[in-house]
Amino acid sequence: MMKFIGFVLLFFGFIVIAGSANDCDGKCMEQANTIGEMLTVISVGLIMSIAGGLILSKTGVFNE
């Protein structure tokens, strides 16, 4: 179960980081995130990814 949680955190952390700008190629800039919001989203995604990686390293996934 911990491996599953680790993989989910790692995966969704990367997805959150990839979608942090929340823009649509400049065609709807009024809906895009500000720099502060983008940095907050990146921080949350980075924390999720690190937590997932730590869980996976503690469960021994990388040693198999």
C-alpha cells in the first residue's frame, strides 16, 4: 500500500509541476496564474514528488 501511495504522490507531483502555469498559449491570459500562484503550485508539486520519492526509497522500490 505504501508503494502505491508513493507512486501516486510522485506521479501527481510531476503532473502538478507540469501544469503549474495554467495558461493556454497566450489566448486567455486573463485566466493564467500570477507568478506567486505559479510558485505556490510548483512548491506543492515539488513537495509531493519528494514525499513520494522518499516513501518509495524507504519501501525499497529502488533496490529491487
